[in-house]
Amino acid sequence: MGKIGNQLIVGIDAADVADELDRLYCYHLVTFCWASGMGVRLEGQAIFLLGDELAEVADENLAAARKLAARVAELGGVVTIDPSAFVPRSPAGSLTVPDEARDVAAILRYALEQVRTALAAYGKLLDQTRGRDDLTHRLLASLGRQLAARETDLEGALA
């Protein structure tokens, strides 16, 4: 973003915002990899119940990562490019794969846990950017809304 665009950010350091956005970027890349990898490991009924859904989750997370990376660049920051740093930088902090690739409930519980962790990180950054960085705030609200919808879907599937 140019000089005038960055002057719209008040009361918050653009570098700190960029760093937090990078953490969310890493979360979305980790989730992309998890959903893609889990999708090809599915067995039994899980193939039919989750295959298309995991492909959709992967696509959504890659798109979210791209949007976050663009905003980080606008803020003058850089995104993490070392794949080995994605998990530690992510708000989730860890990545696991259920023992059974056919256990639909275990896969959904893990996904729900990760979505809730991300939503908490989104909520924190939304609070920090409210009234201080409207462009970032709007982006976070949009992506957070998608995550909240995913949480509702997962809760419904587990009910």
C-alpha cells in the first residue's frame, strides 16, 4: 500500500498487524495441506462423506492465504515462505492426523478444534484493528465469517 493508504492506519503498528496476518496466513496454509493430505488418506465411508468437503476446505484455505498474503504485502510486511515454519507460526501451533482415516467423527472433531482456534485468533485481531485499520478489519471480518460458517457446519455434522 502506498504512503497515503498506510496513513489510514491509526493507533496500531502496521508491522505488528502484518505479523499477525502472517500467522493467520500460516494457519490457512497448514489447513490447506491438512485437508489436501487427509482427503487422499480417507478410507471406507469417509471417502464418500468427506472427500468433496475436504477438497472444498483446501480450496477455501488456499484462497484465504492468498488474500492475507496480499494484505501483508500492502502493509509492507512479508509472509513466511519456509514451509517448516508454517505450523509453529500458525495459531494452532500443531498439526496431527487422526489415527484412523475412516473415523469420520475424529476427523470432524479435529477440524472443529482447529477452526475454533483460528476463530479465536481472528477475533483477537479484529478487536485490535477495529477503528484503527479498516481495510484489514474488513478482510478479517469476511474471512472470519467463512470460518464461523465452517464451524456451524462441523457442529451440525457432529450433532
